[in-house]
Amino acid sequence: MNEYWIHMYQNVASHLEDFVVLFDFWKAGDATEQETQEAFQKATLFIEEAEFKSTLNKPEDELPAILQINPGAGGTESCDWAAMLARMYVRWAEKRGYNVDMQSETPGEEAGTKSVTYKISGLNAYGWLKSESGVHRLVRISPFDSAAKRHTSFCSVWIYPVVDDNIEVEVNPADIRIDTYRSSGAGGQHVNTTDSAVRITHHPTGIVVTSSEKSQHQNRDIAMKALKSRLYQMELDRRNAAINDAHESKGDAGWGNQIRSYVLQPYQMVKDLRTGHETSDTKGVLDGDLDAFMAATLAQDVSGKSRAEARAED
């Protein structure tokens, strides 16, 4: 991590020095205004990038993330929306060079998914993704409605940091129930013929985690790590409660509290309801172009203001 920040500092210093040299040349008549402007813009971009990435300065920001998506009421339509969101986040992660491992999935009866969980690993994976927790709303003409009516669907997206060996989370064996069951794949076909999938229920909190890889031993390990991640996230939420209360626009990421709307009909618009950031490039967003939305929310979490508001005051 130290090498990461050293490299970032060197990039900022190098581009700033290039601008200063060109500025002196421009004043002496030995460089064009266009060259000087381009150097200034490059230096500004690197400074802004370093400024933003410095907001990812909490210990947990460096950790891998657990991404869990669940559809709301709405049957097949909501299950399809959950699958669209899953694809969106996988595309986003792949664009950043992150590793994506599916932890568990329950396919929808007709289409989409009833539940899907991924582990996403890479530098600051949790730091970037943590702003995505909440309810995501889709408005479109349903491909499953023969009358071609407009439908509204909801899905919950929850993000948890993957705790590592340096973070101790104690789980009392008396507080959990471990069940095994036979996992199934798409189309109802069995992944295996033994009860290898694992479900862990944490009684004090009601948290339920699952894993459906081929090995029961592996599934127990994955599910227990997922449970510890969820408990660690609850602790982080308690620590940040005072900050969250101060930012009224953020609110709690609870069911029914929409954080973002994706409108495909009658017009094209994706809008974050916390920051006001929006774009008409719905295809780009659903293909994983999420950085601008994440950056706007993270900046607001730090300053209590949107990025646009902060710049307006400068």
C-alpha cells in the first residue's frame, strides 16, 4: 500500500513540475499556450485523483468486499433486475482489474436470480463498493409482460468488508446453526448429489449466509468468513452512526430507502438520490461505468457536500 501512495505522489509531483516548467517557457515565449494548458489540465487531473483516493483512508477500505444482491417483491421482473445488477457490478470489477468469485447463487424460477453473492478482491475494493449498499430501483417496459406495460422493480444491494487475519471477530458457537443442503444450478440441475452446500444462521442478529461450492469443508469456511464480514460491517455501522446522522442526505441503507433510480422508459436516466449525480448513458452504467456515482457519494460522505457543491465553494 505504501508503494501505491509513493507512486501516486511521484505522478502528481512529475506532472506539476512539467506544468511549472512549461509555464515559465510560455512566459518567456518559448512554449505555446495550448501546450501549457494541456500540462495544467494533466496536473489538475492527477491532483484531483490523489485528492479523491485519499478519502479511501480507513483500514477497512483496503479489504476485499462481499457483494450480495436480493430482489424485492415482483417475481420474475425483480429477479431479472437482480441479474442485471449482478452483471453491472461484475463488469465494473473486471474493468478495474479486480478478481470476482461467485460465493453462492439461487437462480430465479423463470429468469434472473433470487439471490447472488460475490467476493470481489483488489486494491480498495470495499472502499469503492461500500457506497453501493441500499435499494436500487428500475423502471422499464417489462419483457415479461405481454401487454408491454411499464414496471417498477426493486433490489437490495449489500456490501460487506472481508475480514482478514488481522481483524478478530468472535462468533460464539452457541449463537449459530449450521445446516447443509443440496445445491442446485440453473434449470434445476444438481451441482452434486450430496448435501455439500452450507447455510449458517446467526441467532442474535438473524443474519443468514450461504455457500454452494462443491466441497462442504470449503463451504463452511466461506460461509463463516461471510458471517464474520457481516458482523464486522455491523460494528462499522455502529462506529459511523454519528457521521451518518450528520449527513441527512445519506440515510440508512435499509429496505425501502432507494439510493438510485435507473429509468429505461419513457426516458433514459440513472440518478443517485443521495448526491443528485445523474447521467442519460444508461447503457454505459449497466455495463459497469459506475466510478462517477461512487466518487460522488464518497466525496459527500467525507465533506457532507456533493463534489459539485464543494467545488462551487472553492
